[in-house]
Amino acid sequence: MPHETHTGRVQLVGAGPGAADLLTVRALRAVEGAQALLYDALVGEEILALAPVACLKMQTGKRAGRTSMKQETINRLMLRLARKGLRVVRLKGGDPSIFGRVGEEAAFLDAHGVETEIVPGVTAACAAAAQFGFPLTHRGEARRVVFATATTRDGALTESGWAAAGDPQTTLALYMGRDQLAAAADRLISHGRASTTPALAIENAGRPDARAVSGTLEDLAASLASQAFDGPVVLLIGEVVARSSAFTLQAPPLAAEAM
Ligand SMILES: C[S@@+](CC[C@H](N)C(=O)[O-])C[C@H]1O[C@@H](n2cnc3c(N)ncnc32)[C@H](O)[C@@H]1O
């Protein structure tokens, strides 16, 4: 598509997992300089408060099944604001390049002659691992990390790609996987993961109110179902997860029963 007249600039910025002190300095500068801020549902008040008072702030996504702005509407809005000459910041939870649709937005703006800059952010899996004290890779235990989503656009289980996480030396970070955990665990076990593989569900990773439920690939779904988690949840699966404080600080079930 031929470029239209070049106008404006949009920064596509990762806000990190929610705590303001996990913003990058570049992201902070972008927010502080924004004249128009289009933000996703996972971006919290603490970060929005960093934008100038006069900044036009618009929420584009709503959680818990409520309606979100259509992607086409968001794209058109960014374009219109950039063409007005405003400094536009599109703020997304975590890292914009991980399940953040940044590729679609950048391509749309580029096709309309609007310059974009992507500012990375701390993704949920990295925030969770740091907060609960374990590495995503570890010599001799985990030689690769797979960032994956468990669900397709209509909410069903993703059918392809499970073999990529079947290797015992892979740490799997599963996004948008809470409701599909039991089915995802079955797929992983059928692709060679031991049912005893350590697994962790972390809600609100990177925030002061983060909570974790630990278990194994086989039993984590049942443990998670008994928790009233309503914040975003990332699942981490792999041998390194046993190094987490969520495992080491918790009394083993047998010892607890013996008391
Ligand atoms: C559309 S994806 C966006 C991911 C985001 N771009 C990132 O890099 O973290 C939304 C999913 O990310 C995960 N997620 C995002 N923020 C989270 C947080 N603070 N704690 C736990 N999981 C989170 C959850 O699985 C949630 O359903």
C-alpha cells in the first residue's frame, strides 16, 4: 500500500507487569511526555498517574469478558491522534512484542506513514520468575524458554506446537492459560513431559499483591481451581520452577500431614 503523507509518531510501549518501578526508564519518559495515552486493561493506576494531567487518556481494553475496543478502532484512533500532531503513546501490559499485537499496530501505522517506536517492557514470565526467586534457564536444567499461549482466539485450547515444550530442558511460560491448564498439561505429558514436572501459577506477577500456587504438571490445575484468582495469571512449567520460593518456603504435604 502506498504511504500517505507522513505525519506524527506513535510509541508502542511496554508498561511491564504493573508496578511502576518495573517500567523501563525509556517507558517512563514516554509516559511522562505523552499527550495522548491509549492503554490496555492490565495497565494499572500507579502507571497512569505518571502521565501529565493534561494528557488525553483512553482505555482500550476491559478484563473479565467485558467488551474491548476493536483492534481496527484502536488503529484508527492512534492514526487520528498522530495526525493531529500529538505525542501518542500506546501502552500495553508487559512487553508489547509478547502477545501484545504490536506487530499489527506497527504495520498499520507504518502503512499510513506514521513513524513508530517500540519500547520493550518486562514480560509477565520474567517478572514472575524474579519475584519468586528462580531462573528461567539454568545450566544443566533448562536450556530454552518457550513463551506460548494456551488459547486460540475463540478461547479453545491451542492444538499445535506442544511438542516444542515436550523436552525436559524447556521452561514453558504459558500466557492466557488458566482455563486450559488441565488440557494443556495432558498435551505436555503426551509429548514427553513427566507428570511430576514442577509447575507454578502466578497471579499479578511483579506486583505487591502477587500470589502463587505451586504443584506439578498433573495436579496444578486442580489446586488452581480451588483458588479465587481473578487477576492475570501466568503459568510456569519446568524443572527450574522447583527453585522457586513458592516451593522452598512451603511445607511439603507429607510433613504437614504428620504434624
Ligand atoms: C494479552 S497477554 C499480554 C502479555 C503481556 N504483553 C506480557 O508481556 O506480559 C495477557 C496475559 O498475560 C499474562 N499476564 C500479563 N500480566 C500479568 C501479570 N502481571 N501476572 C501474571 N500474568 C500476567 C496473563 O496470562 C494474561 O492473561
